[in-house]
Amino acid sequence: MSDNKLILTDEAKAAICAVKNRLRITKAVATRSIKGRNGDHYVGFSAAFDTVQDDAGGDMISVQDGDQAEALNGGMTLKESKLAGYILGMQADISAHQHALAGSSITEDQCNQAVAAIKGNYSRLMASMFVGNGGHGK
């Protein structure tokens, strides 16, 4: 059996690194659903960050006024967007469980246990971003 592993050249690695370092994310989205005995409960959150894109409700004034460089620098880095995603995801997870509790699909004890686990799991993910590379640093 042949090994089909792709080997990146130094030039390709440098190009990927350059794009990754200049990448700016302007929006984080998190949706969740909890299936319970009384139906499904859906929650969705969307957060924009100093965007130049119209999908965040902005009017792109900075770009129209010729200040595109400043507007483009307003986005999040890849690391910041991962952190924003974790924060937003945690809130969506917690809110979905609270909706399921309010709809009598899960018990208060189940909700409390889930919320404690969610907070712990996301806290570990966020903390790992600041310890060495942690797989998320760059």
C-alpha cells in the first residue's frame, strides 16, 4: 500500500503561516439543541466583532470612507476568534439547558449538573489557549 501523505514544501508552509497570521474573523456563531421528554429546545447566538462585513448589521462606513485598513484590522485574530467561539458556545450550551429546564424537558438536577460540566469543560479549553501552544496558540 502506498503512503499518500501530503508533504508541504517550505514555501507552502510559509504561505499558510502568513495567511493564518493575517486572517481576521468578524463573526462567531453558536447554536445548540437539547432533546427532552417534552420536545426540542433550540438556542442560537451570533456575535460580530468590529466587522467590515454587512452581515453583522454594520453599514461598512469605514470602508466607504476609504479607511479600509483600519476597518480590516478591527477583526479578531484566529486565536481571538477561537476564544470568542468558546465563550459564545458556553453561553449557548448553558442557555439551551436552561430552556430545556424551563420547558420541563429535563430536571433541575440534570440542568445543574450539565451547567457545571459545561463551565468546567469550556474553562479548561480556554485555559489551554494560554499555556504554551496548547494546540491553539497559533
